[in-house]
Amino acid sequence: MRLVICFIFLTSAIFCKNLLAADVYCEADGGTHHSILTFPNKTISATQNKSGQTFEQHVDNGNRYHGFCYCTSNFNYVYYTAVENSSLAKSGVRSNIQYYNLNEHLDVGISIAILGRGYINVPFSNQPNNPDGKNTCTDNKKIATFDSGSDAIIYFYVKEPFIGKVTIPTMLMASLYGKTNATGADSPTPLADVYIQGDITAPQECEVNGGQVIEVNFEKIPASEFSSTPGAAITSRKIPIKASVKCTGMAAGQDVEVSLHATQTATSPTMLQTSNDDVGIKIYDEYDKEVDVNGGRMETDMGKRSRLGEEDGEFNFSAAPGSATGARPKPGTFSANATIIMEIKN
């Protein structure tokens, strides 16, 4: 008699459990979808490459994958949960974004796009999407095509400036789960795993004269001072010029070289052409040697490099007016333009 009572009790309990625990989770066909968000050749500016600065990268890999959702009736929303990779070390929350330690220079965070909701910062729980219309539940299942986990914004926080390129290998950021009822249990396997992969380059940058134009004013010059010899400079009118140089991203052992680029006169490769055909300008380096205006090089005097790769210095040169043709120039003003190019040498 006891055996019969016990059997009836067990059967009833199992029957009730199945009714209360109907599956409502979503799965991808063939198992968890792997969404890899790739951003090759990301370049940041020197301004961004400073301690305390943040920058971001939007990535949409366009992935769409097939799957299904268990359901008990027609439903309006899919509720998403993003679980952070437990192996990542949390480094703090900034502007409502959870950051994780990436390396000694950078922290990383991520927000994932949810249909109709925009980007939601990871981690999050039971966030409904906002589709158009209802989803029809047929035989306790809804066949679906997902793009969840394919579109995200990746955030970076600079702890210490870096030099050159940082490579980020394929790294799991979060696992995404979906279900058709907010109170139901999540799937035992994620709908999608979201990875990031890419590289970030902090370019080496140099700025001359604070980014301002270097102006040289020869003031008034009597026409009689111009030589009848083409290419001859009026050395008594030579003006010394000192230009500041500020570089970032410098590595040990590197130096900076300056080259001059301008239109030369027909009579001399070391004389700049001006707006007055009979007048030219000669450029001299700090050793008083004439500089070829078509790529001639000049040295810089750079200071000590900081541990952050910043290095300041200067270069010195001089300019003198001269005779381009040997003819006496017509009265009036003249002008000329030249470009200075900085090159970082190993």
C-alpha cells in the first residue's frame, strides 16, 4: 500500500514541475554563434594618446545567424542578458561604462546594440528589444534570424600613453543570452559570444613652431643691393630663425630631421622663387651652408625624451634675399612660400 501512494505522489510532482518550468530561451542553430568584432588599423591622435583620455570604435560585422526561441504563447519581445567574461579584471566604471583591464596602457569596455533600443552597456540583464509587431509562437517555438552581438561600440580608456602599435588578439568580452519571458530561465548555452580583435596605432607626430606659419620680414631693401650675378645672395640682409619642435610617440634612439620643399629659381637649386621674378631667397642651415630648396635637409637639436615618448627641441636656420636673374628688380613687395617636412629617423 505504501508503494502505491509513493508512486502516485512522485508522478504528480513531476507532472507539475514540467508545467511550471516551460522553456522560453533562445538558441542559435548549431550552438553558440561567435561574433568577432574586428577593427584593423585603428589610429588615434596624439591628443587622444594621453592619460585619462577615452576614445571609441564602432564595429558592425553584419553577421546574421539562424536560430529559434522556445515560447508558450505569442510574444512581443526578446529579453537579452549580456554576461561579462569572468576572466576579465574590472578596472572601474567611467561615464556608466564598465571597463576591464586590457594591458598596462589601456582599459576596454563595450556596449552591444539591441534591436530598437540602441547600445546598452555590458553587463546588462533582461533588456527587451523593441521590434515591429508580435512574434507568433507555433508548437512552442519561434524560428528566428538574429543579428544580436554583431553591432557594438568598443570603448578605450588610456591609463598610460603608448608608442607605436597595440595589438589586441581575439578576446571574449561578453556572452549574450535571449529569452521570450523575462521571468524564465536563461539557456544553458549563450545565444552568441561577442569577441573583439584589432590593433591601435598611436602615430609619431611632430609640430613645428606650435603649428603656426614661420614668417620672415626682410623689410625695405634698396634695389641697388641686388647683385648682377644670378643666384647671389645679399648676405648682409640674412635673418636668423629659430623654430620650436615638439614631438610625441618618440622611441629610444630616434631622431628628427627637417627637409625643405619649395619652388626653386631657374638659376640656382638653393634659391626660392618669389612673386618677383628677379628676386629669390636663399636658405642656410645652422652651419651656414646653403640648403637645396627641393628636399634639402637640416638637423634639429632635440632634448631629452620623456618616458611617455614626448620630446621637445628646435632647429635653427637663416634666410637671405638675393638676385634671381641678375636684373635690377622692379619696386614692390615680394613673397614666397616653403614647406618644412619633419621626418623621424631610427
